Amino acid sequence: MNTSDFYYDLPKELIAQDPLLDRSSSRLLIMNKNDGNIKHDNFYNIINYFKSGDVLVLNETKVIPARLIGTLDEKIVEIFILKRINEIDFECLVKPGKKLRKGAIVNFSNNKLSAEIIDVLNDGSRIVRFKFDGIWEEVLNELGEMPLPPYIKHKLKDKNRYQTVYAKNEGSVAAPTAGLHFTNELIDSLIKKKVEIAKITLHVGLGTFRPVKCKNIEDHIMHKETFYVSNEVANIINKAKEEKRRVIACGTTSVRTLESISYTDKDGVEKIKAISGDTNIFIYPGFKFKIVDGLITNFHLPESTLLMLVSALCGRENILKAYNEAVKEKYRFFSFGDACFFI
């Protein structure tokens, strides 16, 4: 398949610039793969599409304020944290790259933080050593900005609106945006309906949003992302698969985690392992899902790996049909936009 097979036309005015006041009041498009029928609803009614005994998998990663603005020789520069290596060293993107060479030292406001470029990697990213007083997380929270995608032009007034209500484990540089629609009250309602909640962690990297530049999608190389799945979660999901109950993933990050660690037991039942590690799984049409029976997700960019993933679940023609319907109905797109439930 070609990258261009996953193109759709999106008017710029449908790209959501701000989160809604009420997380759960976003619109919800529902599609069942079996018949391709589309329904329209609101997210706060998503409980109506769950059955007692379903398992809902949430990614409880927490976004760090990864964007730091500093100065080098009185010029404004930017350091974008990608991954922590140890207590003081981080892999980062920098801008402008020509100024931020090995040995360069960047200062930040009030001199609470400085950064030295230790090394330049082959892909252009840098190893940056930070010097600071106090606790790193507190310094970063004070000086860092939330790493909003480039298509969002408005400034985020409340950092918590780019976090899920269940965010716990710091490490992402982008939010698992499908989860932004959930409120604590909505999760409580699902639990009352006897929907089991299973929480995994996958730290979202910027590579998720990097464009596919090759013509043939099979030539695209996926980035690696770190994940963690506990014994408790593996037991919940494995029991559900044994009893033929549905596993519903919230977000493409949950899908990638679950399908990365799936295996078939001696009785032919698809299960997952309790494990931590990295995954660079690339899911596109032709992929055989072993664990996931449904997906809650936002609308994704044209020609993106995320659009390819949802096309693998429900079929490319079905997905493009749903997206074109959403454009016609003026849904709000991308990170702060509306949601889909693909079954």
C-alpha cells in the first residue's frame, strides 16, 4: 500500500485549537466493522456501547512539560526533551541546530536551570546534561511548557487539560489523547456497569507524529516507545480472552502495547505477557489483531501511522468513509477534537 492511500481532505477550520470545557461533552462517532454503519452520539454516552464484562484498557502515562525556552549568547533557543537517560542526561531535540553544537551552554530563566550539549547523535538529536538546584520534576514543571502538536496554534491555559484524569507515570512528550475525554465520573459509571479497568503504561514519543515520507508504507521505520504491563493487568486481560469477553483499547498507544506482547497459549487462546520494554510495532492493513476487539480513539492526521492503525482494525475504506462523514458533519479533529469508537 502507498502512503497516499491514506489521504483525506480536511478543512483547517476543523482542527480543534482548544479543549472543551467539559471533557466528556465531545462528539462520538461509532462504527461497527461488521456492517460499516455509522452512528453519531456524545462521549458521555459511551457507556451505552459497553457490555458488562468488557475490559477497558487505559494508558496512564503522564505528559512532561518537555518544551524549554532558553538563551544562548542572548539568542532564543529551544530544547525539547525526548527521553531521560539518567538523573541529569536527556536525549533532546534542539532548535536552531546550528547554534546548539557540542559544548554549547544554554541558560534558562532566573538561572535555576542550565543545559550543556554533551553529544550530537546521528539523527540530529542531542544528549543534553542539565544542571539545576532542587528537584528535577519541580524545576521542569515550573519552567517547561506542554509539548502541544504544531497544528495547535493557541496557547494552553491549563496544563492539566493536556493530561488524562488518570495520568500517573511521567514520561510522555505527547498525550494519549483518546483518554482526554474521560472524566472520573464516567469511569465510575463504567465500573458500576461491571466493566473492568486495566491500566498499562506506554510513554508516547514524538515519533508517533512524524510523517511517513516513503511512498510504500512497508518501508517506513517506526520509532521505539517504552511500555510497562503488570501481572495484574495481564491476568485481567488473559482471563477476559479465555472467557471470550471483549477487550477495548483506549488509544492507539494501548493497542500497540497489547499487540506487541501477545502470544497464543497451548489451548489456542490469545494472551499477553506481563513485561516491560520497548516496542516499535507498526500496525497497518493486513495486520491480524490478537487482543483488541474495539478501539476508542481521536481522529488522526492524513497519511499518518495512526490512521493506518485504525484502518487495519476496521478496513481502510470503512475508515475513510467514517472520516469523510465526520468532515461533512463538522466534527472537531486531532488532539483536542472529537472521538471515535471502532468495534
